[in-house]
Amino acid sequence: MSAEAEGRAAAEGFREEQNLGVQPLGDLVAVIEQATGIDVAVLEADQDQHGLMMRDPQRGAVFIGVACTRNPMRQRSTLAHELGHVLFMDVKDASAGAWSHRSPEEIRADTFARHLLIPIEGLREFLGERGPLTQSELSEVVQRFLVSPKIAAIALCQAGYIDGATKQEWLSLTAPRLATRFGWSDQYRALQDESARRRAPQRLLARAISAYAEGVLSVQAIATLRGITREEAEAELRDAGVVPREREAAWADSTELPDTDVDLAALDEVLTAPDHDSEPPDVTVRENG
């Protein structure tokens, strides 16, 4: 099978297995974490770093990390791309090298991401039998499926809605430009604010909060995990009714202590002896009972 065919088949299979249908996906981080059990984090990273996938072969654990960005559509495609690497069990660094010489693994992951985010059947359900499309319809597709104009144009061409020339023309368009032109810039700014924030893996954070509630983890650890201040973390937890459980120290009652008989005679001999430089004898303690 070609990379295109493999990527599409895997995306359709994932949607079917997870009962996602062909509708747009909402919070992609939550979809991946709930469907696969993979820990996903949104991290502060260098401008050129978009995403990574790490696998621990000994424990079988998988971690996906993506960068904070003001480009929400790119973050979503990166998440889907890294999920593709996980499902195909790609283990080598297929991203190394120039973009003009992308490996089959990278092309396959790109294809998986496109078909996961904007399935052809979902596109047809949305557009129906519309005639020649304009940039207004392209904007609707971008807004509905939350993908870049480039990914939307490729999908529209594959679905037969536009020709190759129109696709090439639309490849250079940007989501902010379409959002401003067609009146949904407020929504786009909200998406930008969301994709620019750090986000800790949900399962890890939930375990940390449970430990805090049991009184065995500090609130500073949770604040560090979330990338917020200690005061903010403490206030949020308190407002949610999460406070550390107070643990009472288990002190022994004096009546429960064993009786002891201390023999101080040997010590008295040392103190009264004329030669204080001599080695003192041992003092013995005997426990009764």
C-alpha cells in the first residue's frame, strides 16, 4: 500500500474503533488521552520545535508532546501526526533530514493526520452537493474542522469539490486571514489563547492532585506541573474543595511504655572514685516483663 492509502486506512480505522464517526473532532488532546491512554503534554519549546513522540520499550509507555503555539491549526495537525507515528509504531527519527526529502513514515503520518482531522465522508456530509466553491466555503470548512487552509484544500480536491489549480491557489491562504475576512476572528483568537497555554498530562495531574489531597504531595509540585503560581494552584484546588487531609501523629501513651529498672550503682562508683581518668564501667538497663 502507498503511504496515502495506509494513512487514510489507519485514520478511518481509528475513528471507527473509537466510535468517532465522521464529524469534526473537538479537544484533540482529550480524544487521544481517553482513546489510547497516552500521556499528552503541551509544552513551552523553541520556535522550530512542533512535536515529538517518545516510547519506553521496557514499560511500553508512550508520551506525546507538542509545543505551545499561537497557531492552533498547526498544533492540532501536529498532535494527529504524532498519534499516527504511535499507531504505526514508528521507532526511528523519521523527521530527520530536509523537508524536501521527507521519509515514507513522515508522509504516512501526514496523511493519517489529514484524514483523521477532516475525513472525506465528513466533508461530503457537510458540503453536500454544492457547486463550484469559493473562499467563503473554504473558510467554513477550516472553521468547522479546525484545520489549516492547506489541509482543507487538499481534502476538498480529493473529494472532487475543487480542481488542482484552485487547490494550488488556496494553499497559500492562512487561517487568520480567512477568520478576519469571514467574521470568526474572535473564535480564532480564543483558539490561539488555548493552544498557547501549557497543559499537563491529565492522568499525571489527576494522580498528583490525589496525592495532594492525601497530604503526601505539596501544592508547589502541582503548580510546577501546571506552569502556574503556587497561590493560583492553591486557590483553584480550594475552590474545588480539594484540601490536604490532616494526618494525626500516632503518639504512644505513657502507660503503654515498658517498665525499666536502671542500675546506677556502677555510675555512683565512678563518680566517687578518686581516679576520674579511669574507664567508666558499663551502665546496664534492664527491661522488666
